[in-house]
Amino acid sequence: MTKPLLLTIGEPGGIGAELALKAWHARGEKAVPAFALLDEPARVETIARSLGLACPVIAIKKPAEAKDAFARGLPVLPLGMKVDATPGKAEAKNAPAVIAAIERAVALVADGEAAALVTNPIQKQSLYEAGFKHPGHTEFLAALAGGTVEPVMMLACEQLRVVPVTIHLPLAKAVSVLSQAAIEHCGRITAAALKRDFGIARPRLAVAGLNPHAGEGGSLGREEIEIIAPALDNLRREGIAVSGPLSADTLFHEGARAGYDAALCMYHDQALIPLKTIDFDGGVNVTLGLPFVRTSPDHGTALDIAGRGVARPTSLIAALRLARHVADTRQRTGPRS
């Protein structure tokens, strides 16, 4: 039997429950795979009524019940914790429920009771105020997985996959910490994930340069010569098909995208600007290198529109569909590929 996906509550004051309800409504038209929401059923029912969404909420006792329940309503696996949230307001008092949902979902996926984890966005500041010690979702998931592998963040849509080597850093710091080791790590994890998670037998990686025109032979910067090119040489010696360093301003048009399966970028905006330009609503955050499958919508908690009924579920639906695809692909390819 196909196991369902698990969707976490995310920030209770945000749009997570609204998106889950709307994704269920779109299940036929958008081919949304069966999933269960980790939340409090009564809370989700209240949100559905307040937004005028005709969606039955079905409390389930275990993930295995989600598939049958999904045909009749939105399956909700109770957290068993109090969640007292006001739309548009993130509060530290709800942090224990947010954290517990992630921990429980990881445990259920690791135990084989669910196929994959999809995480609704969290509001990190309210978690920090409650004593949360991790920089974000990804680092917390890595710790729950045992901390043996440093995961890699991929952003994906149908037309493009990008991996930023440095992530949430000021641009000056991103340049200063860029290293050959980091590029090699991202290249290895990405190539392995493209095989195992996306079923691509021989992945092709394109690597962007850091500087304009990829440094133009050193006249516009030497990072391409001293850091990026040596990393790519090592990856090629390991049998990874990699091209670059390439000028970022010509890397993302349609013709260029046909030549690679994923692009490694040197900093956050170099990766996310092209992806969000191509598919602003449909981008998905995928964590590579974990022993379990995790995706997430590529947007935040949207506190500014929470409770208004205007949130679009496009990115969540894409995250659910990609999680289903990756879980099914892993099942075919096995634990190693």
C-alpha cells in the first residue's frame, strides 16, 4: 500500500492550515497526493469555517488511515497539544507544538509509517524566543537525522533546479566564506540526490561563477581560478559530469537549462532570483542528503495575509507532488545508487 505524506503544522498564526485545506480542495484538478496534516482537528475546523472552505476535517489515529480518509476530507493527525493562535501573529507559546510536530513527523517517516515529510513554513523568531537552538528547519532536521551528513538545500520547479553553495549570509560574508570544500560537498550531494531522488542515471551539473563573466580570466576576480575551478576538477575526477565555472548571466535561459540537470550557484540570490522569476508560485525547497524525504513550499509564513483567505496553495501542492515523486523514486532506486 502506498504510504501517505505527512504535512507539519508550521507557524500556527500563518497560512499553513489554510494551504492544507485548499490543497485538499484541489486534489482532483491538481492531482494532489494523499497527505495527513499534523495539527489539532478542532483548530483546523475553525479555520475552515472562518474562511468559508467546505472541507470536512477527519481526525485519524495513525498515518495509515490517511489514504481512505483523504477521499472524504482532510485527514488530521492530532498533536495532542494546545495550540492557541491568532491569524497574523507568531507567538513563542506555540513553539512547543511547532517543534513537536516536526519531531513526530520525522519519527513517523523514519519508522516507515509515512512516505515523506512536507513542512509548512515556520517563524524562526518565535521559536528562538522559546529557546530553539537551531538556525532553521534544515539544521534541525539534520540533527534529528543524527547529524552525520551536512544537508544541502535545493530549490526546484519544473523548469529548473538550483543549489546555493552559501545560503543565508550577507553577500560580503558569502564571498569571504566561499570555499573549494563547500563547492565539492554540494556537488557530491547534489549529484547523488539527482540519481537517488530524481532517477537521473548520469546527472549533469552546471556551476556558476561568482564574478561577472565568471571572472573573465581573472581580470574581474580570481575566485573562479583559485576556488571554483579546482573544486570542479576534483568532482570530475570522481566521475561527476560538471561544467563551469560559467557566467551566471547566461546560465538560466531556456537553451542553457537544456544542458544541465541542476545548477550550483555561489550565493543565495544567484540561485533564487532565476528560479522565482521562472516560477514564483511553484518553487519547492528540497533538502538533499537526509535519510528521509523532506520538501517544503518555497515561501514564508505570510503573516500579513493570514486569516484573509487569499493565500495560494500552488507551492504547497508542488511540494506535496515532489515529495511523492521523490519517495517513489527512492523506493525504486533503493538505499544507494
